[in-house]
Amino acid sequence: MRPGVVALALASLLVVGAAPAGDPPLPERMADTGGGTQLITAVAARTGATTGTLTWWDLRDGRWVRAGSADARFGANGLAEGATRRQGTSTTPTGLYDLPYAFGIKAAPDGTAYTYRPVHRDSWWCQDNDSRSYNRWTEPRPADCRAAESEQLITYTGQYAHALVIGFNYAQPVRGRGAGIFLHVHGRGATAGCVSVPAEDMRRVLRWADPGRKPHIAIGTTSGPTAITRY
């Protein structure tokens, strides 16, 4: 083989064997990650999608590393911008949120570090816009919070076996914006506005999450006005 041909062949081998330059991990492309060293991302292909991927990340030595992932489900009507979402639309709010505490009908998985509230028969999540307890856990349900406008948590035996409260509209609730948005276990299909994952993955998230590392959840789409990288 002529010397020029050998050199060309070697160059071709080097190009083929070279590792492609991939994109940085998703958290490194986001506008904000909440300031902690743990992050959950929930991403759908578009706002009308009811399925996507949930990934949880650790910040190690200045780089975000994927700790796990799972198939995710969203609202029956897809996703909507969290700042303008309306209650009762069966949409999952996009945005970046904290995770105030965990709860469940079943006992906390071994290794859970989060504050974990056990669900009792008189545990309710108030979604009544006229109640002083709007978008809050109540036990028992107060007189000004109508049962028809609230969730009796224990009746959702599968979904609320284990869950994390998503801090959407939580710190300073806006009436009509929405209430009771959680990360919880899959039901039969799309959610009413929450994010859900398979039961074992929900347990994995609870064993992983460390409140001392200030985890947040970012919900969004791969591109467009609700792209997760905007949050």
C-alpha cells in the first residue's frame, strides 16, 4: 500500500474511534437548578404529551451526574406553564419547585431521610378555593373545606402509597391556580396534574432524596416556551 493511502487509512480509523462531543448533562443547560446538590427533572416531548422521563441527579465535584431515571406520566391534558395554569384543567404545571415533604399510605421506605407524614383516614388535601386551608394537608378536614373540593388521601391506595409534595402554588397559594400537585406512584393512566412513576421508582427516589441537599424538581418540555432549560 502506498504511504499516502496508509496515512489516509490511519486517519479514518482515528476519526471513527473518536468519542463524539456530547451535550452537557441537562442540569448544566438549565437556567436554574434551585441551588442544591440534588435535582429531579421531569421532561415531556411537548405540552400535549402525557408521558415522558423522570431523572434524578447528583452534583458531584461540580458536575451533574445521573443517579436514576424512570418512565413518567403527566396530566391527562398534558403540561401547562405553571405561572398561568388554572385549577381543574388536568394539566401538569411546568417550572422549578421545591419538595416540602413526603407522605404515604404505606410506611416510608428504609433509608428515607425526608420528613414523612403517614396518611390516616382523616387526612385530606384541601383544594377548596374558598377555604383558609387551600392547598394544604388538613387532618381532620376543616368545616370551611368542602369534601367535594378536596382529596381524602387514603382513598388513593395505589397512587399515594408513597409521594412527595411538589411546591407548586404552595408557599403563597394563588386561588384558582391549582392545588395538590405531587410526585406519586402510577395509577391506571395519566394523572389529574401530578407527575407519577412506577412504584419501585418512587421508592428509589425517596431513598435517594436528601433534604439537606435541597433537592428541587424541574418540569418542562424538550423545547419551546415551556422548555425545561428555561427554568
